Amino acid sequence: MPNPLISLLVAFAITLLAVWFFRPERGLFWRWQRSRRMTERVFEEDALKHIHQCEIHDRRPTVKSLAGSLNLSLDEIASLLEKLEARQLVAVDGANFHLTASGRAYALQIIRAHRLWERYLADATGFGEAEWHGQADLYEHELSPAEISRLAAQLGNPTHDPHGDPIPTARGEIVYRERIPLSSLEANKPARIVHIEDEPEAVYAQLVAEGLHVGMTVRVTESSSQRIRFWSGGDEHTLAPLIAANVGLELLPEEPREQDQLGERLTSLAPGEQGRVIGLTPRLRGAERRRLMDLGILPGTLIQNTMNSPSGNPAAYSVRGALIALRSAQADQIRILRENDES
Amino acid sequence: MTTQTTTPEDILQTAQALRWEVGSDFHEHLMESMYTEAARIADRAITRPEKKPRFDLDRTIDRLVTSRAFGFPLMLALLTLVFWLTIAGANVPSRWLSWLLLDTLQPILKGFGVTIGLPWWINGLLFDGMYLATAWVISVMLPPMAIFFPLFTLLEDYGYLPRVAFNLDNMFQKVGAHGKQALSMTMGFGCNAAGVVATRVIDSPRERLIAIITNNFALCNGRWPTQILIATLFIGGLVPAHLAGLLSAMSVVAIAVLGVLFSFLVSWGLSRTVLRGEVSTFSLELPPYRPPRIWQTIYTSVIDRTLIVLWRAIIFALPAGAIIWLSANITFGGISIAEYLINFLNPAGLLLGLNGVILVAYIVAIPANEIVIPTVLMLTVLVTGASGVGAGAGVMFELQSNAEMTALFQAGGWTLLTAVNLMLFSLLHNPCSTTIYTIYKETRSLKWTLISTLLPVFMGLAVTFFVAQVWRLIAGVL
């Protein structure tokens, strides 16, 4: 029989090693897998994407900006550009360079794959908002054109990704909408979120934490250089102008239609109180949204909070003669107009 | 626009341009308006009673069973009652079946084999191996299942079980699971295969997989007898006789509670790692209460649950019985296969605070947890060469007297540590083959079947290893 102390220590060491190798995301094994994916092709495609981004935003791409974006040295970027020029994807003219027609088409296909994959993650999987962008950055390089078309067809040829960016069509057509940054919206003008910038990550995480989502109605109550105060999704939010600038809006007609009213959250009803459903927030997608609609939670439906569970979450609601338990996270996404007792 | 200049190209181009204007969510809006229209038509056609009844019985019951004060005590009382009825009620028919199938029919069959002149090894394989294992599984398994399943189905039919899920959902929500997992887990206390089937009530893919993978941590009917026996022999023996019953009962309950804790822990881990990307939705309907249809319930629960599970168990027990008998009877150089295996696994077993016999018993008894103890006894006799007990190589048996059993185990080198670790390993090891097969049928995925099979074994090995080392360290210091 081996000494128990020694065998414990050995087991402990093995566990540590296993954790070191297989820790989710940061484990050595996963890092190795990721680095294996970082092939020449990935760098080329990321370079094309970067140049394309610069062109859209009217910035001049430089060797330095490329090196910063791809995390490569200047020499490596120079040789990368040489290869791209040889393949006639980029035209180099002294210190300036720009995409050729085929280079732009290539870049648009990568962007198409990226945004379709984000749409797929949002609609058909359980991954949270914070993971969409990072995963799409990996998968955009791995999908073949045939797979991309199949994915698009399966998702119903969506026009926009979940952040509100347009998805290029298979023929490379893309139309950007005019949008107003939240930071410059006048007070009391109804508007709708059409875009949420997903980079930088920290800013995006803050917007996600506020519960903001493309498609939500917004009404600003106070706009100053210190802070923007606004109502959305039944709550009042406060953001710094710098952060609010990452939310793009389109104006709504002065008199909002029924489904654009702000309303309250379903969770604001106490047991016994009732309201009429305005709609489900755009944040609910895919299976989750369909399930609630299957249960008859639709615009115009009368809904009553009938009882809370001992812990208060979930609560049971009467809808169309049935008693249905919903968790607060779901009920928060159902907007209602409070109604007084049936009279 | 003039008609003569419109070509298909133009139409396509107009469509392309309009595509960007319809908005990103037009599919959603279309679907929503279809649902809304359907609901409007339905509302026009259906008339509902004008006024609510003054006294709503359903709501009154609901307020009681979901109240802070009475909800949980009521639930515990009902579940305890169901378990008590099952255990107390199954005792007599189990003993009766065991007398009929094992003590009476088996010798008759064997005698019949001798009469018609079967060679001894065919006779042994058929009646000592295959028949005995199957009969054992039936006599241990059938009575509790025939009582537990109808009782459970009655509660379900009455509408009470969805309220249990409603009360408990908050706890399950925190570990990323569904409140209805409480139901499949409770069902798992009866039989894990039935518990896995019961996860069908969970309609969210992620939560259903969690419920399937963790169902094995609910101590099933086939493992209760092992727990009770070992607790009585080794843990009850630590204290004076009048406390023995209480202490051993408490230790078995502690193991079951530990299983529930493990199932929460594993649910938490799974929902945050491998299952993160699976689709998750929640909905739980609380149907109106209705008087249960007793006969229909008994019929469907006996047919759907009891017989199907029993049939699968028999299919797996038959070959297991053959393997057990053959492994003890095929010898090379005077040593049976079973003994080779035991000697091979003994060092690993001892390191884990178990022994080779227990590991071999768990390997050959994968088809049914019910036959672990009889196999352990038979193999112990085989290894120690104890005389006066047992019925020969490869023939499973159980002893009537506790003193005899303790003596046999002690001859096999068992200590209190062996007993504790056997109880832990009985909780944390792979599901029986019936359950594994059911998991495969329910998930249709080799990956999830493998994970549900290997994860508990791995945890069992880790836990018993850790307990054994710490135990020895403390024993060395004392």
C-alpha cells in the first residue's frame, strides 16, 4: 500500500496538470487548438477585413494599423501584403494600398460568414451575447461558400446580424442604413435601436448588461455632456455619452404605434394584478420566443399574475384560461400595459 | 413604370432593393401577426363563462401547496409517504417472489436438468447462471416498481407534481436546470431508466440533457438494498444495538442526500461548460386539478413503465448471469477467469479503499445493480475458499444471518473503510446497462451517452480515492 500522503500529492499534481491543460477557454489544450487554426489564410482574410473596415469608415489603412489589428510585426505585415498583391486582392501604390474588386468581394464574403454565424448563434443556440462576436471571428474562416449559403437559407436569409449590421448578400450587395447615435438624440423623440456596436468588448458588455437590444424602443429624458438618461424596455437607463454613442437609432413617427409603446415589464405586476400584452422584446429569439407565442402570449392578450412561487421566481400567470409559470428573466422580456381590475 | 420595359432582371433588382427596407425582423413580425390573427379568430369563436366563480377551488389548493409556510413541508411529507409505502409494501411480495423463484423453482429446474441428462456445465450455465441472475433481478426490482410507479403517476395525474416543479424551480434555476428535474430525479429514486424516460416532460434541450446526465445520482431501487445491507452490517455495528437501526438508516439517507447534492453540482458544471451552447427555454404549465383516473393510471404505469423497464432489465440480466457463471467456472491452470481479474484489479481496488472483488462485481454486474451483493458474496467465497457457505462457483447467493455475512466479509479483508467506500461507489458509478441503453434511445447521441456513463465512474473513483487516502492519513496519526 503506497503512503497515503504521497498518493494524495500525486493525485493533486495530476489534477493540477489536467486543469492547466483543459481549463475552459484558457487551458493549454484549447490555446493550442486555437493557435492551430491561426493559419496563413486566417491572417490574409483578417487583413482584407481590416482594410475593408477602414474603407467603410473613410480611414486610410496603414501597415501600422494592420499590425495592431492582427497582432503581427511590421515585417510580417509587409510580407502578408506582398502575398495579397500577388493574388490581386490588394493594390499597393507606394505607402498606400486599397482593395481590388476581387479583394472587396472576398472581404464581403468573410463579413457575410461572420454576421450569419452571429445570427445563427443568436437564433438557434443558447450562447449569450458576449460570446457571439468571438466565436464568429473563428468560424468566419472555416465556413465554405456552400456552407454559408446553406446557413443563410436555414436562417431565412436574414438581412441583419443581431447587432444590427447588414449581412452582405451572396452577390456581395450591402446597404448601410442612416443611424443617429443615442448620444445625439433629442429628448422626448421616440426612436428605435437599430445597431449596437460590438467592439470594444468592455463597452459592449456594459450595453448588454443594461439589457439593450436591437429593435427596442427608446425615449430620451435628459441629454447632457455628462450623461444620457432614457427609457427603454420598461426601465430607465443612464449612460455616459461616450458609451451611448455606440448605440445607433432610427427615428420613429411622432405618435408611436401600439407595438412601439414603452409599456412596463410583466414582472412589475403583483399577484392579482393584470395587464394587456404589448409585445415580446426583440431580445427573445428563436425557440424561446416561439414557445411564448405557442402559449398564446401575443399582443392584445390579457395576462394576470396569479401567484408567486415560495421564492417569488418563477411566478404563475393566467393566460387564455391556462395557468403558466414563467421565470423572471422571461417575464422581464414581456411588455405590458397595466389594466385595472376587469370592469 | 411601363410594362414593356419590365424584365425579370428588373423585378429581381427591385426585390433586392426592397429587401433592405422590410427590416431585419420581418420573419418575426410575420409569424407574430399570424399567431395574433389565429388568436383573434379563436377568441371570436370561443365563449367563456361571464363571471368567475366566487370560490375557486383550484386557486385555494394552489395557494396552500405553493405557500411559503406549507409548500415544502407538504411536499416532503407526501414524498416520504410514497417512499414509505414503496419500501414497506414491497417487502412482503419481494420475499415471496424470492422464495418462489430462487428457493423453490431454481432447485426444481436444476433437478429437471439432471433428470433429462444435461451435461453439468450446460445445466450450471442455464440455471445457476442465467436463470438465477434474471430471477434475482425480478424479485428485487418488480415489487417496488409496481408500487412506486402507480403512486407517482397518481400524483402526476392529479396535477400535484407540476406544483412541486413550480416550488423547486428557483433552486434548479440557479444551477442551470429545470424545475421539472425534481420530478425526473424523484422518478430516478425508483429506477434511473424510468427517470431518464421521465425527462421527456422537460421540453428545453439543454435542461433535458442535464436531467438525463444527472439522473444516475438519484439512488435507485436496485442500489437501496446494497446501501441498507452494508450500513446495517458495518455502520450499525459501531454503536450499541438500540441505536444501530437509527444510525444505519441515517447513513443511507446521508448517501441519498449526497447524491442529490452531486446532481446539483454536476448540473451546475454542465450548464456552464459543455452544454453552454444548447438551446434553453422555460415553460411550465400548471394544469387544473382533476380527480385521478385510478384504474387507467395503474394500467398505464404498469404497462408503460414497470413492464418495459423490467423487460429491458431481463434482456440484460440473462447474458450477465451467463458471464458471471462462466467467469467463475472457466479455469486456466486451476485458476478461474474471475480470480485472475480479481488479482489483477486488487491493487487498484485497495488503493481506492475497496478491493478487487468489489471492482470485478461492479464490472460483471453492469446490467443490474440488484446482483452486486450476491456477486460480491459469491466471489468472496471463491477467493477466500471459505467453506460451509455459498452454493458453488458461479452461483450467486445471499445469507440470511447478518453475523454470517459480517464473518464472510471480514474473511475477505473488509474494514469500515471498505464499507463506507462501497456505499460511496454504489452511489457514484456508471448507470446500469438498461439505463445506458435508455439514455442512448432518448438522446440518440453517442457523445451524451458516453458522458453520462463515464462521468459518474470517474467521480466515484476520485471520491473513493480521496476518502481512502484521508482516512488512512487520519488512521495513521491516531
